[in-house]
Amino acid sequence: MHVAWKYFQARGFGFPRFKKFGQFKSLLFPQFKENPVTNVHIKLPKIGAIPINLHRPIPTGFVVKQVRVLRKADYWYASISLQCDVSVPDPTPHGHPIGVDIGLEKFLATSDGVLVKPPKFFKQLQSELKLLQRRLARKQQRSKNYEKQRLKVARLHHQIDNTRKDFHYKQAHALCDAGDMVFMEDLNYRTSAKGMFGKHMLDAGFGQFRTIVKYVCWKRGKFFREVDARGTSQECPECGGEVKKDLSVRVHSCPHCGYKTDRDVAAGQNIRNRGIALISTAGLAGMETACADDLPGTGENQSRQVSKSRKRKTRKSSK
């Protein structure tokens, strides 16, 4: 308490607070002299060897720098940070481009005509979660029965989170299998989640999906870029003409050139065209033969399109 108060007076912020039960769920071990991980144990300072389920071995040439022990819904995880002195270049534009449009009616629509239905993980288990939360509200707080019921609610939330993240990773890898360049919209999903469809937006996890796609593309050497999202559904991907339509119109039909396709597919094609024009790389225009018809949970590929070029802030102490 004395040390915390001394730091507070020196910095001018960070008032010491009481640590209530269950507030902190992680523990960081910042440094190690030797590798603490074996095939069956992890050796932590002042704790000793703990049996673990090692997902994959430590790669050769990597050094364990720190270990963070996490607790999620009465399950314990160890997040290991590794270091290796290597230079990993960022992927460069190359190969087949794919524009990805995401939404509530169709979770995913690509420029190649692939449509993925939204899984709605939270909505499927909402009735079960409602029952568990009602039972939790009737328990006496801090009692043993309250803690048992709280863990049931936390485990169900943890299950929803894991299934959603697993779906996002599978879709991200499928996109990387289908193309070499992935373009997505630059949208602020946090603002969209505050509207009337906030629960459905949070259930889909669009922000997490975009972050995962960006990471998977970097890991697999695919090029990823975000493009301007304004007017992607109000523009014809073939002729570039303006085609006004509200949300009830789900088919894009251009009166200028006669091009007709699904509304979300047309938006994905506009995203692809803007991405190609943004990177301004020669040799990307022309007919592409790669198709993205192997995405899990998708419909049939409608057509093969032609790629066309177009144009912490810290608080200062008061003196």
C-alpha cells in the first residue's frame, strides 16, 4: 500500500484501489533464464512444474521471453511469447484479387460470387443463457451455489466466443486459399454496434473477423488492404455508374450497362476494384481463373469476374 501510494504521488494519477475478489484473472512472468516448457510441463518461478496440454512444440531458434497465465471461465491457459532475430517482410501485391463485403444478411460475400450465411452463435444459445442467468440472479451472492452457477454462465459465454473465433479463422484461411490479395472495407464497427442491430453486429464479430483475416494473410504471405467503404453498394462494378438502391433491394441491376448480380457480390467487386486501383500495380488487370468456391458453408460460385483497374494518449500530471 505504501509503495502504491508513493507511485501515485510521483505520477499524479493511478489512485490505489481495493482489489476485490475475482477482479484480476491473469498473472505475468516477465522473464526466463532458460526454456521453461517441456512436452508435458511448464516450470514457473515460485510455483514449480505444472502439467500442460502443449498445443505445438517451441520452434527451433526461438527463445521464451515471457509467459502470461490466464483464467477464462474456470479454465487456465498459458500464453507464451517467443523471440527470434529474423526479418519477416510484409507481403507484396501479387496474384488473384478478392474483394470481401460483410453484412448481417450474408456474413460474407466475395467478388467471385461466394456467399456465406451468418452463423449467429449467440442467438442460437440465447434461450439457454437466459435460463442460466435467471437462476444466477436468484442465488445469494458470494455463496457456493452462486459461484457454481456463475461458472455455468461463464462457460457458456466462453463456448460462444470459442465457436465464433473458430469460424472466423476457418473463413480467413479459406479466403487465403481462394486468392492472393484480400481487400475489405475500412469501417468502424464499434459505432455500428450501438444501433438498433447492435446485438446482431456483436454476435457476428466483424471487427474481430477483419483483425483475424489481416493476421492470417500476413502469416500466409497474402496481401491485405482496407479500402474506402463509401458507396460500394451504390456503384456498378462493370461500368462505374451510380445505381441508387435502398436496403430492401438485394439485387444489383445496372440501367446503364445491364449488368445484374447479387447486391453484396457487386459490393465485393467494387471493393476489389478499389483495392486494385489503390495499390496501382501493373499486370493485375485481365481475366482471372482462380475461384473461391471452397469456403465452408458457402453456396455455388455464380461466375468468374474480370478484374478491372479503376480509377494512447497518456494523462499528464497536474502541477
